[in-house]
Amino acid sequence: MFNVFKVIKQMLEWRSQMRHRKVEQWELDLLRNTLQKLPSEYHSFIRQIDDNLLIKVYYGLGFLPNWMTFGFNQEVIDKYDIPCEKEFFLTHIQIWDKISSKYLNYTIGCGGGTINGYSITGATEYVIDVTNINVDHFKRQTLFYEDYSKIEGSLTDFERDLLNPGDVYEIKLEGKTYYHLMDLADGDGDFIGMDLKKRVYLITHDPFEIKLLDKPLREILEKNLKAFANRD
């Protein structure tokens, strides 16, 4: 497994031809009204809507049925980006469709500190009543991270707290298996990796290099997270 939202965003960067459009007002109104009905711990996401963070919608990714991925306002994203916040879905939300006169299923995806996307299932065409929302049975669901589970037992409690399981994925380089732990704060695609013997590496792509690090994993992760926090 891997960080699903991060992979989607990378796909958007790599494939600029991906179909997209400007976010529509009904989508923002639906998000806002839904979040207001949810417990108070989710109300902070409303500020992202008010700050104009969500400006585009990318579709055709095939991640979940009818999944829509938000494109972010780059002038605002650093205000909300939390690299190690775990991904989750808000599911079992029902929204009223005026065409079919029935409730449809609405799922909101969040992770890394932001609202990342949504899906509506139950009809191929719909006109949503953005005020008729039922959250009585909503659930917060996280993913099972298969690759993270392979290294979790070797991590201390402190190290687990510093990592986002969704960022951990297996990668083979020069015939050896490594586990991607965390991107470097420079945002250039380089990352911190580890093998099953808990040896930690700095892995860069330009130039390509796999460098063994001699400092404790916790120290390396904390230093990189501080660099994220200090980014302009």
C-alpha cells in the first residue's frame, strides 16, 4: 500500500493532460454544509473552503468509483499542509438527489491536513440538494497499510508517531528492497528510506544515490519534519 492521496497528486503533476475543471459552487456548499453537521473535530476543515484552497477538480483517476480529486491553490496550501497527518475517509454520508428523489452515498477524503477529494455513488447523473444531508450513520475509516505493517514491528512508539503509514511503501532499487518513509522537505522527490534491518538511507534521484545514514531514525525524522515546518 501507499499514500493514496500523494500518489494521486503525483499523477496529476506527471500527467498535466488529466481532465480537470474549476470547482463548482455546489461542491463547496455541499462540503461546507456536511462538515458543519459532523462533530466539531471536523469543523476546522471549513476554513480551507473559506480560504479558497480548493480551486480545481480532477477526475477520471479511477481511485474510487466516481472519485474527484481537488486541486489546491498554491498560495494557500502551505497554511494547511501537515505532511504526517494520516489519511482517512468520512463515509456513510447521505445526500439528496433531486433527479432520482433518493439519497446517494457521499464520501469525503482527507489527509495531510487537507480535504483531498470526494465521491458520490448511487446514480450516474444527479442534482444535489446541498441542504438535505444525513450524517446520522457517518463513519471515519482509515486504510490498512500493507507495506507499513512490514516495518512497524521494528519501530519504537516515538518513531511510529513521527511517520504517516500512508507514506510508507516498498521500492526496489539496484536489486534491493527499501521502504520509503518520508519525502525530504525540499520537495524535489528525494526521500528517507529504510531496509528491513532498520538501516536508514538518504535516497536521491538527481544524481541517483543511496547513502547510508549513521544517525538514529528518530533524529532523522524529527529534523526533516522541522524542515517541513520551517518552509516558506
